[in-house]
Amino acid sequence: MAGTTHTVTNQPPPLADYDLFGGDRALTAAVERHLDPELLDEARGELAALGRASGSAQLQEWAVQANENPPRLRTHDRHGHRLDEVDFHPAWHRLLGKGVAAGLTAAWVRPGGHVRRAAAFLVWTQVEAGNLCPLSMTHAAVPALRTDPALAAEWEPRLTSMVYDRELRPARLKAGALFGMGMTEKQGGSDVRANTTSARPLAEEGTYELTGHKWFCSAPMSDGFLVLAQAPEGLTCFLVPRVLEDGSRNVFLIQRLKDKLGNRSNASSEVEFDGTWARRVGEEGRGVRTIIDMVAATRLDCVLGSAGLMRQAVAQAVHHCTYREAFGAKLIDKPLMRNVLADLALESEAATTLALRLAAACDEGGEQERALLRIAVPAAKYWVTKRCTPVAVEAAECLGGNGYVEESGLPRLVRESPLNSIWEGAGNVQALDVLRALQREPQALGAYLQEVGKARGADHRLDAAIKDLLTELADLAGIEGRARRLTERLALVLQGSLLVRFAPPEVADAFCASRLGGDAGAAFGTLPHTLDLASVVERARPVS
């Protein structure tokens, strides 16, 4: 019989068995805003089902199991034959299967597919972020493959399938397939043009033999990989199947798995090509041009992933403070804690609103929207992913010592939070990409200014921020050294314009005052006390 000293009091109930989609007011509003009315009922039904499953105690347990039992590399069988296989805990396969079934690789073939997928991606990230890596790369491979109609006709139905088939066998025998990629090498990193992997043409048209080493190859258990290698005419994109048509294994030598800070459930590897068979994707010497749309897609997923992590961190913090008492009152009713929670909630809603707007631009696909994406995606990738870590850390602090304990789930969010800022091009890469768009594609800046201009006149702080941004854009002196500052302002002004147009007044007011008007400190919890912070926090509270 438990003693009285072990009576549990003043502890919040677990945040479980709730709807991660329906309980997220900013996300549900964005979906309703960006989807055609005739698609809404079907999309709401799908997303509500995914939201309820994602909030279940069962899936939360699978997520813990997948992270506590990271993948294991088996290079050889017991007889000494090369295997090059990665073993995963059953929970990983269950989660990955649910992600595929939720349409996270099927956006390209569904009406309103990018908005529906973006909402699902943001929800699914909150369950377990590691399995989003193969889902993201499979999704992003489609536009690259479309540069070769024959390859697209063969592979796209497999990649957009909603069936998860984990067996290693020829792709033509599978109901669905997943893709990874291997772009970076140890001597080049983001400078992929420095790659040294070589591609020697074979007798059959469009086929090559690859030799080289890839410093990062993501999701090495996948059915195929997009890689870059140096062909006779220069850097070229290739498709490397894991299993060849005759059922034999392609030469795909996994040297080791990376021991990462977070993302523990997912396998990231170094691989060796030594006479590896590959098919060319696109033209020789046009490798970067071939993969550019794929890179944009994975960068948008980094924005979505960070928005999802922030949402879960804020949900946990608000939930804890709703039930926890200190000094005679609920924490959520304490003015200083309310300020912290509201500040976190602003960051989360701004990220969600921007991410779904970019997904809608992918669906609309017109020239104006494509031009907007050219600046908005790298700017959002730069800023939203950088805000993720301080949000996760501050949210953990809201739980006090409980937030530092693994059982709370916050340490996993903290470890995961820097990933999206680092992968798919770190901060400087994004800022320089914004500069390239500004300098080489004037229609991109025009599309951006037209977008933010839709909110002009609605808030004086936003108007002033737009004016200051135009002044900064007019001064090209030392532009590279100012690239981060400029990219940050582009992202903040775009977020502010969207919130002014679409968010409740109290959210837009607080964002413009603190992020654009400068009426806040360097840390969270320094919002002007005169704002309606209680309404901002209530909007962020997870509801069943």
C-alpha cells in the first residue's frame, strides 16, 4: 500500500487521446482557407482521422519505442556475404506505414494535394519526426523524375502509392516504393559541384556505372536513390535502384550509420558506390537543374516539420500550465507565464500560417505563385527552422524540471529542433539563395511584394516594416554580409502580412507589435503587457 508521501497531486494529466488536427485552430483555419470548398469535407475527414490517431496513446508509445530502439546496420550475413541492410524496430515500420497511408507521398496526384499533405505532415511530425525523412524524399523525388517522362511513368505510381511495402525486391513487383538521396560528399558539403563520384557510361543508352563515396545518404533502406555524380559532360543526376530488375542487389555498400543528436529513429548513412548501376535522370551536365524542384520540396518540408515541432512544444507547455498550480493559482493565469506562452504561441501560429500558404502556392502552380515560392521558400526555411530550437527549449522550461526528463517528450523535441535548419542547406545557403533570386529573377521580388502588399494599410507597423524592407533592398552595398538580416526581414514581413489578413486581431496585433514594431525583448515572455495575451494563449490550447 502506497504511503501518503507518494500521493500524486498538482500534476497535469497526460496530453493523450486528443485530435492533433481538430485541436489546432491555426491549422484548421489554414486548411479551410486554402482548399477548394468541394474538397473540404473529404480533407477534413482524412485529417481528423489522422489527428485522432496521432494524438492516441498507442502512437505515442510507438514513437517512444522507435526512438529508444534506433536502427542497426548489418553489413554481412553469418556466412560473410554482403547484406548492407538496416534493421528497424517494428514500431518504425508501423509509423512509416501509417505515414504512407495518410498520403504523405501522394500530393502530386491528388486535388489540393499539397495543402492536404502539408497539414498531414505538420500533424504527423508531432508524433515522430524521424520517419518523415523517407516520406519527404519520396515526395520530393517526383518533380526530378518528371524531367524524364519514361522514368516518371515507371516510378511515379510507386512513389505516390499509399501502400507501404518494406520488402527489398525489384520495384516492379512492389505496390509502393520509397526514395532516399545521396547528394553531399565529405569534401563538398553543400557545394555539390565539388562532388567527385564518377559516372561511366555503359553500352545501354542512359545507363552508367558509378564509383564514389557519399558522406550523407538518407534513408538507406529505400527502394531507390537520387544521387549526383560527374558524367563526361559534367555533374548529372542519377537514379540508383536498391534491387536490380533480375532480383540481385545493386552495389550499395553501407559503410556506417551516423550517430546523430536527434532524429534517432531514422537511419542516415555513408555509402560506397563501386561499379553501381544507375540510370541518368535529365541531361548530362544538368544535375543541379534536374534536382532544383526536389530541393525546393524538401526545403518546404523543413518549414512544415519545424512548424509541427513548434506546435507540439507549445501544446505541451500550454497543457501543463493549464493544470499546474503555483503560488495559489494555475500557471496559465499568472501574468508572466501567460506572456511566455503567448509569445511561443505567436511563433507557432506564424510558422503554421506561412507554411500552409506556401503549400497552397504549390497547388495553384501559376507563374505568379512559382515566382513567390522562389523567394518565400528559402526565406521561410531560413527563419522558421531557426526559431524552432528556442521555442522548444523555452517550452521545456515551462514544464520546469519535468521538461528536462525524457518521459515528458520535450527532450526529444529539443534534440530534433535544430535538424531542419541544418539539413537541406543550412542558414547561409538559404540566405545566399534568396540573394540569387533577388538578383537574377526580378519577377520573384515582384510576386513577394504583391503578396505582402495585400495587407497594406491594415497595420501601421506592418506598413513601416514594408517601407524599411524596400529601403534595405535598394541598398546593394555589402549585400552578402547582410544576407541573413535581409532574409529574416523578408520572412517576418511575409508572416506579419499573412497574420494581419487571416489571424484573429489579437494574434496579428501581438505579432506586429513584437516582431515588426520592436516592442519586445530578446527572450520569450517580453511582449507588451497591454496586449490581449489571454486570448492568444487560449487559441493555442490543444482541445479534444
